[in-house]
Amino acid sequence: MYTKTDELKDRINVRKFELMAKLAEFKADTRAEASSDIDTVKAKLAKLEHSLKDGWDNMTDAVKGQLNDWLAN
């Protein structure tokens, strides 16, 4: 059965891979602004990893809220 947690996980994974693709683009960019863009994307990915530190199986409602907020920003 497909649960809300499964849906959240799928949405998180899609967004994570989008950000990783953007990071690769920014790394290839020679503009000065690209450096701050890289830092922004890295910070967003780090925030995600911090939220997921206990894994998907041990997720609380508070963490689910953090992840939904992460997706919204």
C-alpha cells in the first residue's frame, strides 16, 4: 500500500535530484554569482540530510513537517 510517507519520500527524492542537477550546473558556471548559488544549494541539501538523519523508518510528525517545509522553500 502506498502511504503518505511513501509519497513524501518520492517528492523529496525528485526535489533532491533536481537540486543536485542544479548544483552540477552551477559548478560549471564561471560567473561570480554561481559561487553563492552553489552555497545556497549545498545548504539546502545539508538541511535535508540533517532532517533525514534518523532515516525514513523512524520519522516523527515533526520531521515530516520539516520535510514539507523544505519542499515548499
